[in-house]
Amino acid sequence: MQKPSTIAEANQALHQRFQEIRRRSLELAQPLSAEDQSLQSMPEASPTKWHLAHTTWFFEHLVLAPNLPGYRPFPGFDEMFNSYYESLGPRHPRPQRGMLSRPSLAEVLEYRRAVDEAMSAMIRATQAKADAALQGTIELGLQHEQQHQELLLTDILHALSLNPLRPAVYGGEGPRVADVPPGWEEHGGGIVQIGHAGGGFLSITRDRLTAYSSSPMR
């Protein structure tokens, strides 16, 4: 992919990624009913509805509230949809997320729509401005949302696995797995270095990631 050549193009690309990633969360949740999206099958899991709201809370609390003059957060949602961000206020107990029948799924979707509109307006307003701190926080929020997309799938998979009707989240055939020939695969062995090599997302946001949470973000 060609790298953006101007600040405006970079902000436009970030805005496009924001819209695509936010839309993907809704696509993953779309086949699920309101009842499905309220399920919490164990204390370590979270309802789909909570994932959709929590990722929205991240952008509202850490991007919009500090950077968009006049923005008013949704009342009562801070405590309800915070997770492990201890420095950002009280949190609803994780094992009780499935008890949150209110707000309804429709209200959570309206919450997402309102926050997305405000985010889009803010990004467009700063399209020609280079703000590394703001861009880094938005990128952190996108990475965080993609993590919760994975959690959304594993959590609803576990919840529906307990249903005697054996419902499927998605229809159609599963992905095909290539045949693996029998036998052992030889490797040279030795010590190798793995992980991020520097530059890009982690180098921009490592300090913010540490500041926001001392525990895994779930």
C-alpha cells in the first residue's frame, strides 16, 4: 500500500481505517439477536453488547472528551463500560456484565452511532493538522477494538456452545484447511528474537498503553 504523502492524506487514511474497523465490529455482531448479545457464559467472558459499548467508551473517554470542545459524554456509561482502566474511574464488576439489561442493545447501537459521528467530525476538522498524540491515541483505540473483535467471537462461541440446540453464529461452510503431509518438519533450532521491531504503532503508543492500564485490556 502506498504511504500517504501529506498530513491530510494520512488523516484521511486514518479516518477510513476508523470507519472500516468500527463497521467490522457491527458486522460480526449482526447475526446475533438481542438475547444472544446479552449472554455472559462465565465470569471471564463478556456479552457482545458490552464489547460494542466498551470499545465505543474508549473513543468517547480518551479521544472525544479531551479533544472535542463541547462534547458531552453519555451519562452513566463511564462506570458501566470501563474495564481495567483503574485511573479512569470506577468500574462495574466484570462477572456482572451479563446483568446489564439496560441500556438496551438499541441504545448501545445508538451510542456507537453518536460517538462515530463525533469522531468523524473531529477527524475531518483536523484533517490538515499534524497531531501525533491524537493520532496515536486513535490508533491505540483501533488496535484495542480489533482485540475486542477477537474476544467478541470467542465469548459468543463459548456462550452458544452451552445451548442444547447447538446454534451456529454464522452459516455456510467453514474455512478449508490445507492438507498437511505426515511426518516431521525439521528446523535449525537456536535462539531467535521475536516481537515488534520498533516504529509504527507500538513506538507511538507504548507510554499511553502503560498509563491507561496495568492489566490486559479486556
